[in-house]
Amino acid sequence: MLREGTVNTYLQFLGQDFFRYFLNFGYGKLFRVAGRTLREFYLAIDQLHDSNRYTFVGMQQPLFHITSEDESGATLNYK
């Protein structure tokens, strides 16, 4: 189903529901270890994916890299 909205609408939805969505699948402990802020989480996410390589053998894990940041936000590069 196609939804109308701006990029900011979808980003706000992601920010509000991302963690709640994954908490429902039992990843609460993983998120608690990943950092106290969203910035800390993004800086730790590659290590989290790397730690799952034995659980999900053959998984091609994504890579995240913060290319710039300032007081209003950050640019996240996803590969």
C-alpha cells in the first residue's frame, strides 16, 4: 500500500518505532549493550553485526558509516 508523506514523516516514524519493533523480537539486551544514545548505537552497529556472524553463517552484513554530523543530525552511509 502506497502512503503519502515527506521524507521527514518517514524518518520520524523510523525514529519512533525502530527500537520498539526490534524489542518485540527479543533484541532488547542487544540494544542495551549497543549504547545509550542513537549516535552510540550507530557507532557500535557494525560490531553488533560482526558478533552475529557465527549465529547467521553466510550472512552478508551491512556496513554503516557516519560521514558527517553536527548539532542538527548526522549523515549515515549504508552499504
